[in-house]
Amino acid sequence: MGIYLNPKNAGFKEAIRSEIYVDKTGLIEYTNKYMNTEQKYICVSRPRRFGKSMALKMLAAYYSRGCDSQELFRGRKISRKKGFKEHLNRYDVICLNMQQFLIEAPDGSVTQYLEQEVTEELNAEYVEILKGRSMGLAAALRKIYAETDRQFVFLIDEWDCVMRERQNSETLQKQYLDFVRNLLKDQPFVALAYVTGILPVKKYGEHSALNMFTEYSMTDQDVFEEYTGFTEEEVKGLCRRYDMDFEETGSWYDGYTFIKYQHIYNPKSVVESMRRRRYSNYWTSTEVYDALKTYIEMDFDGLRPDIVHMLGGGRVRINTGSFRNDMKNFEVKDDVLTLLVHLGYLGYHFDSREVFIPNKEVIEEFESAMSVSGWPEVMRVLKASEKLLEYTVSGDAGSVAEALDRAHTEVASILTYNDENSMACAIGLAYYSARKDYVLIREFPSGKGFADIVFLPLPHTDKPALVVELKYAGSAGSAIQQIKERQYVQALEAYTGDILLVGINYDREKENKPHSCLIERAAKGK
């Protein structure tokens, strides 16, 4: 038993002894299902601090012959599944963290150092088979399998760190990919290979031959959706346990959406907010915003308007197909936006192929990145947004219209009004600061249609709800009338506080004061 070969279960034991542990052992049912099948090569990519390393510690504790983990898994979800005992602590496991080898390897000889370290442990475990032989890691494993019929489970963390941190070293990348391919592809000693990273595995030029892997990424997690982060039910349970507000927790940390699970929460941030019993930037605070700043400043036509559009609560359709799954080669703006999905800065809706900023925590990261770069006009709008909200809540429609005129002048060079949809994004940007106290919902289903924007106050506030209807080349009065006729307020009947009806019109023919506004207080029971 060693560091890399058949590790013990101390890592998983530490996880389940933590103050907050959410049972994700159901993942093992899928890895057991794929064992010794054509789907045995699994690559799961997620953003940093989304539980990748913890999953590997769990798998190591389950499969490794180097420990007895039956008690650790007793009562866990996997213990009630068929095949639980069949695979429990039955395999030779090789567990690798590529970040460690990249840091420790002398002169960049990552693969040589890895082979040396792992082969040393194999020689100690299989001394009679390998004694006196000098061979590489793959050859040694083939020899062991030939004489013992023992297969290996490979668990590789940070598999893509060579690609991410040695972006300009094509020689090192080629050597590394050749090594991984030779070690795993079509080898009879591989029972399962589960690798994790931030980026998917394909499209590294001619060395994209790691095509034996099935990829589960932030654009399609497939069967691993519920293991990507915390689910809605898991977060509800934690909120009850720690007496935290579920709605506010969602506004901060929800927003990652897949096909079956429409609400996936950032696990790192949820755990920290529950432990500390307050909401803040926990995930984004683990890394400086320079990386995000670098990407949103790239000179691709349409990228800046798309970022501003999303800051205003809008969504942007993208094509993820051209992304080469690295952090260097970008050909169009969609490549940049796709990378931001994999990094966790954007959510992705599979059916509509749209990206969006997922939650308050990430929105603030965008604000931080923009505040130190070339977005002065946007930052002025954001800073003025608090005053705009004050005018709205106090019913000062004239000041609201004037403030929207100023905001529109600031961002007109980046984001133009072409229709009510683009107008809604600009209005959402102008009300940016409202996200501290409100949940902003675009196209809110209510009454006999969809309200353009609804601002639902978070429980800790005493502010009124806002139902906003927008008109493009119409009138603010007709916007208010539409709210009433289509009974948009009906959907808020469970809300007991005040509700303001806000009608906003934009008339591009009026150069000096293109915006007009009317604000009414909804009658109770209407």
C-alpha cells in the first residue's frame, strides 16, 4: 500500500467527518455500471472547487484494496445499491494528482517523474513479478495483469493542468498526451479510468486521440448532473439545518442548469455560507479576478455587447462546437464564452444553447473584473443604479425616466435598443444594484402572459415587489394598462407586501428624453 498505489481511505474519512457532508456516493453506482465496458473511460470536467478531488477520494476509498471501507459506506446511498459489495475494496487503484507531478518534476520531466514514483511502489507490491526487470509503467502493469489477472482502477485528478499551466509548451503537452494514451488506451489491465479536470479532453490538434473517454462537462454532465454540485433538495435541507434563507441562498449560489437538474448550486460557497451563517463571495474569493478580466477584454467583435447583455439579465446564444478545449487558441467570441462556462463564470442551457451569468456571486466577480479595466461607461451605470432604485421605490417616475436616459447614453456605444428584448437587458443593467435586495426574473409567467421583468424582494428586505412592463415606441401608459389587463400581478398573490406597477417606454425619435415612465401602486387583492 502506498501513496499512489492502493491508497488508504483517510481522505474520504476526513470528508464524512466534516461539519457539512452531503452524500454523493450515488455516483459510484454509475462507475460500477461502466466497469469493464466500453464506457469505462470517464472524464468529468467542472470548475475549481466543485468537488472533483472529493469525488476521487470517495472512489479511492471504495475501490482500493489498501483499506477496509465497509463501515465508512454503511448507511450511505451506495450501500443500498445492487453490486455495492461486489466491487468494494476489490481493486488495485492508482490514484494520481497531476498538479503534484507538474510542480515536483525536475526540469519539466513530468511523465518520467510520474513513472518513477508509481513504478517504485509497484515494484514493492509485486516484487516477485517485477524483480530485476527494467520497464516503463504501462509495460509493468501489462506484466502484472498477465501473471495475476488483476486489473487496475485509475483515478487522475487535475488531468488537464499541463494544458492549462504550460500553455506554450507544445512539446511537454505532446509528451504528456502520448503518455496518457499509451498508459490507458486499449490496455487490458484497465478496469476503470476516471479523470477529472476543468477542461474536456478533446481537440488538441493531432493529439486528440484520447477519444476513448466519454466526456461529462459543464455543457452536458449527462448522468453526473446531480454530482456536479448541490441539488435544490440538498440545499433546502442545509438551509433548514442552519436556519438560512433558501431564496437568498439561491440568489447567491444557484444558476448552473442542466437537462434533468435545473438548479445546481456551487458546493464550496453553500458550505461556507452555512458554516459562517452569512452570504458572501466564497468561491470567487479563492482566486483573483485577473483571469476573468483577461477573457472579457479579448478583442472579438460582439463580445463586449454580449457581456453587457448578460449583466442586464439577458442570455446569449452560442456555438460551443468550435472551442478547442484549451485556454490559448480562440478564434471567435463563442470560444471565449464557452471557456467561461467551463470555468464556472457562465451557466449554460443545453436546449436553447444559451449562456448567462448564473448568480449574484459571479455577477460581483464580473463587476470586480470590469472595475479595473476598460469598462468605465458600464461602471458609471452600475454605480448610478442604486439611485435609480430609490426613485422607483419612492414612485418618482420623472426621475426614473431621467436616470434611464443617462444610463442609455452611457452604454449606447456598446448596447443598443433594437427591440423590447434588448431594452429589457439595458433596463436590467440600469437596475443592477437591485440584485442586493431582489431576485430579477425576465419573462415572468403571470396572469394571461409574461411580464417583461419582475423584481421579487428577498425575505430580509421590506421593499415592494416591482412588476415592470416595457414598450418600444409605445407609451408608458399602455405598459401599465397591459399589466392590468393581462393580470400580471395575479402570479404574486402569495406575496403579502406592496407591489408597484412600473411602465417604461422608449421612443428613439425623442433625442433628449427618449424614456418615459409611470409608476402605480397595485391595489390589494388585484
